[in-house]
Amino acid sequence: KGPAGMEYIPVMVAEHEIPQMVSAYQMGIRDFDAEKAFQAMKKMQTTPATQVAGGFAGNRDLVAYMKYKYVPSDLGRYSNTLEYSYDDWTLAQFAKSLSKSEDYVIFSERGQWWKNAFNPKTGFAEMKDSKGKFVEPFDPFQTGRNHHYVEGNAWQLSYFVPQDVPELAKVMGKDTFVERLNWGFKASEPWRYNAPNDQYWDYPVVQGNQQSMHFAFLFNWVDRPWLTQRWSRSIIEKYYGYGLANAYLGDEDQGQMSAWLIMASIGLFQTDGGCSADPVYEIASPLYEKIVIDLGKRYNRGQQFTIEARNASRKNMYVQSALLNGKKLDSFYFPASELLKGGSLILEMGDKPNTNWGIASKETN
């Protein structure tokens, strides 16, 4: 959102600059006025949108969201329930880090409002009106596509709960969560995760649009880390490619597609955006045998963090075992502080999944 000519353009939904700034703070970048930033974020999440010139500033569906604890489909864009709830959770995490207990409680509760969007019978975030009635008939790829589910469909947006994937799996049903998502990758792989003519709302996994970019890493959180390894590598292979003629399609959007490729290639990700008061890095499948991250001793960090993926290749994509700073690591994640202070992660890679490694759940904040 921002000024363009004589207009104020609400380019996209929600206020996702909030998690960006919260993540910077949680990851140790604190050379800014945190109190002032918090108050600005709180204002955005509590003040209804206002018209500025020919556009809007703020969350356009906030009034309905606050009244119903979801955005009814007859009063706004339904997927904003999920978008707003995530931003609320990130603000709660910022409040926790700043010892603002009252704000932490308030925004933590709002960070759970995403549940109000779901139909427990189907496990989808189904459109629901202001009377609490789910819209029928329902098709996860057709109903409300690209309008009520902004730049997406119900199939895709139902997986947008980055702040609490284990709880989302409970709401969907863990088996349904895994089977549905795995099916989406199998269905999308033949056409390289690229929706024809950019019709991203007609398909499940579309790498060229933000709604799908965290999908491969969700398997880690439901005890299927080998599927995170498989599908993140598949996207690199099929969508980005290895030759000069491949490149990548879609909208770069402030560097997001390049950033995804970098993170996936080094085998690390942060599903919640690194916004937790105790952020972690999740392990995927490094593309290279050795990666050196220059920390430069900035922001009280160490000098460098080295990732060794022994025997890594296009075939050897599966993690067999891990050592973090010389100690055995059985979990698929580790504290971000371990990376930031400098050290090493050593992974043994192989061509077959080790279904015993990385089966560990993280308690959400």
C-alpha cells in the first residue's frame, strides 16, 4: 500500500509489512524505535480503513472482522480472516518480546480467529455469511475464487495458517492435511507448478504466487519431513530449473521468488516468517554440498554459519542424519539463535527417505 500519483493504492490485502518488521526484530535487527513501531502496528490492526484520495489506507474489512471474528463473505473478502489473523499473531509475538502482556493476550486470541473460517465437516476455510451459514454449493477451486479468496482459491487459502501449522492439521484432520497437500503437489508437478495463463486460482500448487510458496515446508510440521525435502527439491527442479532457458515465471514481487529459491537451495525456511518470540529455522534439502552464510558479526551475530550437506546431489535429496554444532539433531528445526551466533549444520544426504529422522513437534507460542 502506498501513494501512486494522486491516488493512495491499496495494492494488496492485510498489513503484511507488520510480520516483516516483527521478524527483523525477533532475528536481532533492533536498530530502530521498537516502541514506536509497535504502536504503529497496533494502530493498523485496530483502526478501520479510511479513504485517502481515491484509495484506502488500512484494513478494509477490519470492521466486519472485529464484529464477527471473521470476515463474512457478504461483507468483505473471506480470505482476509486468515490474512488478518496471521498479522494479529505476529503482533502478539512482538508484544511478548516487548513485555506487553495485555496486548499479547488480546492479539494472541485474535491470532486464533482463523479457526472461525473453517468448516469442520470438510476441513476447508469455506465461505460463511454474516448469519453464520456456509455458502452452498461449495467447490474448493471454484467457489469465491480470486475474489473472496484473494489471488487464490479455498484449496490454497485453507493452508494459510503459518503461525500454527500443527493446530491447522488438527482442524483439518492430520491425515486429510497430508493426503490433500501431497495430492496437490502430485497434480501440479507435471505442469511445473505454473498455472497456465497465470490462472492461479484454478489449480492447487502454483509457485508463481504467494499463496503456495510455503506449501512444501508444511510437511515438516506434520511428521513428514521427507515430503518437505522431496517437494521443495521438485519445485527447484521443475519450476526454476537448472538451465539458462528455464529461469522462473510469475511475479517477482519485491524479490520474493528469488528469496524463496535462495532459502530452498540452502535448505532452510521459516514458515511463520521468523516472527515467533523464539524463532526457529526449519530444515529442508540443501542443493549444495557446502554453503557458507556470512553473518559479518553484524547485530551482535557471529562471523559465519556453515551448512554441509554431504553427498548432496539432484538424486541425494533426503536427509539421513544431522549434527548442529557437533551435537546430534533429531528435530527438523533448531533455534534461529544457533545460526545467528555462528556455527555449523552437517547433514548426511541420501537417495531414499529416512522416515525416522525429523519426527519432532514444536509447541507453538
